[in-house]
Amino acid sequence: QVQLAESGGGLVQAGGSLRLSCAASARTSSNYYMAWFRQAPGKEREFVAHIGFDWSGAIYYANPVKGRFTISRDSAKNTLYLQMNSLKPEDTAVYYCAADEDVRPDLYAFADEYDYWGQGTQVTVSS
């Protein structure tokens, strides 16, 4: 099992940047797929970005964040990051990191594929 803890959320003006971190309790770089999801009030949890093992390097983004968000991982620190630039009010949500050892290749955007979740961190973007 792995425990996840997000940090780095906050209040930012539109056009600003934030970097979210997700610290894992165990080594995840070689055997865990990891992802970021978000959930806005009254909406379902939605996929943001996914990253494969270090050796696979597969990275995927949801269309609304492509070109603005960057997912990365630091193997030495067992930490996942989400660099968010050019933030928009519609990016306001609770952001969650997720992990799993076995994510089916075509289903990386589905929350049900991930067994381990953090508690979430609030991101609020003001207009």
C-alpha cells in the first residue's frame, strides 16, 4: 500500500501559477502509475494528467489543461508534481493525486483505475 498527501494549493489570480506536490509514503517511481484528478463543486471528479513509470515516460493530459499544466515526478523524493500555469477560474477545484500499480493503458483517465488517493488540496482561481 501507499499513502499520498497533496500540498501546494491556494488562492491565485487568473493567469497565475501554482505547483502542487504529492508525497508518497513508499517508493513509487518504478512500479506505480500516478495521476492528478480534480473535482469542482457540484461536478464529478475529472482527469487532469497521468504519468507512467520512470522507464515508460508515458504522459497524458486532459484537453482543457494541455499546454498549461505539466506533470512530473521526482524519484528520489517519491513525489509527484503538477505545475499549473496560466490558471483560469474554471480550474478552481479540489485536486487529488492518485496511484496504482496496474492501470489499463486505455483507461488512465478513469478514476476507478486507481486504488490509492490523497486527501486533496483546494485550488481557487479568482477572476
